[in-house]
Amino acid sequence: MRIAPLPLLLALPLVQCGHGVAERNARALDQIRTLRAELHATNRDAFDRFTNLQDYPEIRRAFGTESLDPGTPLGPHFQESLDQMLDLVLKKLAAEPDDAYFLNKAAKEVRRFGTWWRFQASLIQTRNDRLRDHFEKERDSYSTSGQERFRLGLEVLDEIVNVLREYERRVEACARRIEALDVKRGGW
């Protein structure tokens, strides 16, 4: 029986480790693809909730069909921009599949993606708060139908903020799942 030379035996764990890195990195990309499916499901759930609101027919009449995307209350180009942003993240990460720091980069990119949604949610929430304050101060200057339209507008903005906050939670959960794949952190 012949024993393999020592350098070959020492290289074997490195080969196995390299295979594990590629597999973990592929799992990270799968997590991002799963995130896309979760965000689409969040959109569908939000739209179902939104269309089941008692005031939805009035909202639709007040804001028109062009303002309300059939897949989400966030506007007609929302689904497209969501997919484009995730495609850019996946494309950027797929260019470096064997990078040893891939998992850290993937979690960072996912969080950067989430930061944009957090920023949008805070902008809309601020606008909603200002409109609500204005409405409370000037309520008497609006006609009854104007008050109702204003209330419906605030309801639409509340729903949009709820959807974006759910995005934040899902994006952070995805980043944590990616980090959990890291062996150095006790992952897979």
C-alpha cells in the first residue's frame, strides 16, 4: 500500500473547503432569490388586504386606476423596480462566486437594498404625519367630500408604509439567514 505524498494530503482539506465555500455562496444567492419570492408574496398580501378594505371602492374612485397597480398599492412601476434592484444585487454577487468574503458581501448588499426601502418608508411616513397634522388643523375648511378624500389618502399612505416596513423585516431576516451560513459565525 502506497501512501500519498504529504503535500497532496495537506491539500485535500483545502479542496474540500473550497467546495464548501462555493456551496455556501450558492445558498446565499438562493436566499436572495427566496427574498424576491417573499417580497412578491408581501405585495400580493398587501393588495388583498388593500382591496378588501371597506373604503376600497371610494379609494379607487378618488385616485383612479392608473395610481393603483393591480399587484400592489405602491404604484404601477413598483414591481418592475423591485425586480430590477434584486437583479442588480444578484448580478453583482454572481460575478464573484468563489470569493471568500462572499457571505459578508451578500449580507451587506441585501441590507443596502433594505436601506432604500427604509428610507422610502420614512419619507412616506413623514409626509403622512405632516398631512395628518395639517388635516387636523384645517379640517373645518374642507367640505365633507374633501374630508373623506383626505382621510382615504391617509389610509393609502398608511398601507404603503405598512408594506415597506414588512419589506424591512423580510430583508433583515434574509441578511441574517445569509450570515448564518458563515462557518466562522457558527453556521453551516
